[in-house]
Amino acid sequence: MAYPLTDGSVGIEVRHGQAARLELGSIPNALHVRENLWRIPSAFLALVYAGVPGLDLRFARDEDPLPAAFAPWNGETEPPAIPRGEQNRPGMLRTAPTLVSVQTSSASFAAAPSWSAPEATEVSPVSFATDPVPAASEAASAPRAPSFGLDRNGTIALISAMRARKYSPRTVRAYSWYIDDFLRRLGKAPIQGTDADLTAYLAYLESERGAAAATLNLAISAVRFFYIVVLGLPLTLRRRPKGDRRLPVVLSRDEILRIANAAAGLKHRAMILLAYGGGLRVSEIVNLRLEDLDPGRHTLYIRAAKGRKDRYTLLSDIAWTAVETYIRSERPRAWLFEGRRPGYHMSIRAVQGVFYSACRTAGIGKKVSIHALRHSFATHLLESGTDLRYIQTLLGHSSPSTTAVYAHVAKKDFLRISSPLDGK
């Protein structure tokens, strides 16, 4: 029997089965309260629900009485005394050893600007913290409040589940951010969250933060992943927001050359020309290595791009000339575009800043990001008569419908049409 407690943990009553008791004892921060009573972090409820042999777990009903030993964690009475000898029994560890390092953001979630997920990555160790029994004086005097946000155990369980599925570092960061934001606004134990709570959160994102449909769908996927995969609880949202149908902003070839020539330095100029000449994403630009360029075959090798897919794209002669000049001048070693720290590539934000600065210097009036170079690459190829299927391959799109959006902005045949107002 599982009893949700007001401090965010879960009380488990095991009525039979020695194997189940041993499994519960191996859970990090699990506390053996009495002979058949355990208290575990709610983040590990999915493990108990699906992975403990001999345990048929079900949630207590409102009319089922809460065992008195769980009262201290439900905001009621003093904590029970742990029976002597229980603390040192095999499987009764109160603290788990440090886990292996996980990829997290170099800009922490709390320091993320506005409400968007951060972008850079670095390695930092994560370990479980001790979860002590509350002191009698604290239980009597301190007010009981529901947990807010992801605690350390929840974060570790979430990141472990995503990394086991080979989610990209950016997806891990984005999911973690939205899940933590949702739980902070939930104001109660995570296991008490409902579809109505998720709907209210989406309404908040749209009305208060102006979130687009893609952002709302990302938040839905993140929260549902946490509830279904990590907690093992049902959370359904029957209808997702319909995506916005916005056309990409395209730069002309002359505008792109103006931006490249306005860039400060050989490195920045080569970067912009490569991005346009091969239709690269900004994450693909920063991850280029010297050996990825093949001027003999006029190809660029893109490693582990979006969706962990490799592909080849075009290496133009003009871009290669700019890159060759840059390499001879600055002699990069491992990464083609190295950052200020030796051995590290430039960050995504640094590349975006380079592009914005060059646009201002070149006097470009359009509101564009560096991703506009990728849009322009695809649109100009389509206007020159390249088959849409080849463009899909060069861009690395999984679905033809994603590439087909450029048919709406290509102007080769569109400009041949005259308005009836002109009478032609």
C-alpha cells in the first residue's frame, strides 16, 4: 500500500514478502520506519511500482487510515524512534554513493535568462544527499509545506531516465527546466498532480509568458515524460496546441555576402560563409572539426546532428577559400572554431552574437538569427531548380513535409505571376 505524504515522500506498507523488503532497503534514501513500513522519495515510486518482486503496489484510498508511524512526515506528530539495530541492517543505507558525472548546463537552471532553457554544457558531479529523520522539536514547531521543484533525488532519476534513452544534452536541459518550473508552480506533492494542473500551467505559459505552440508542446512532452516514465503515473492531455504556420525569413545572396564581409576577423567570416554554403545549424557549426572538411569532394561531414544522425552537405569553393585563409592564419587544432578556452569549441551563444554584430554592421534591417542562413540555403537551392528530395537530404530532415515549407517562400515561379490589377 502506498501513502502519499505531505513532505513529498511516499510511505510504503509491505504486508508480506521478504524479497520486497530487501529491494526497498536498496533504494537511495529509503528509511525503514517499522518492521513492515518504509518511507521512500517519490521520485523512486516508479521503480517500486514496476521493479520490486513480490510487491503488488496500490495507492491508499481516502478512507484508508494512515499508519501512525508515518505521521511525522505528514505534518502530524513527533517522529517515531527507529528500532535499535535497524539502522545497520543490510540494505538500510541512508545515503547512496556519488553517481557518475552527468551533462548539465554550465549556466544553472536558476541562472537561466528569463524562462528559456540554457544552451551550453559541461560536466558536473551529482550525488544523493542524506535524508535525516526530522528532530522532535522541528516536527513540533516547523510548519509543514509541500515540496517545490525537483529535489536532488528527482533530478537524478529524471536525468538517468533521459540519458538511458540517449536524449541529447539540450533535450535533457529543456525537459529538466520545464519539469522543475511546473512542479514549483504546482504547490503540492508531484504525485498529486493532475491533467488540470498541466492545463493550468500551459495557460500560464501562454498568457503570462507569450509561449508559442512549439514551446507549449515541449512543456507537455517534458511533464508527461516525468509522470509516465519517472513516476509511473498516468498523465494524459487529449489535445495538444496546434503548431504555428510561420514562414521562414530569407536573406538574399547579396545580403549574406554583406554580412560575411562585415564580420570582424577571418574566423567569423569563414563561419558565416560555411553556415550559408552548407545550410548548417548553429550547433553543427560549433561542432565542426578540421577533418570534417573535404575540399576535394566539396563536402562537409556533419557528425551526430539533430536526432543523432550523420550526414554530408555541400562545401562551397568560396567558403573553403575563406576557411583555408583562416586556418593558415590562426592554426586551430581540434575544433575548427575554437573558443577562448584551449581545447573547447566556441559556444552557440558566441556564434549567435557574432552573427548579430555582423548584421548590425552591415545594416541589415530584417529581424533574423543565424538560422536564417540555413533557410536561405534551402530557398535559394529550390529557386535554382534543385529537387526538393535532394534539399531534404542536405538539410538532414526526416520528413519531406519539413522541407516543403521552403516551397512557400521560393520566388522563382511566383514572380512570373502578375496581379490582375495590372491587367497583364
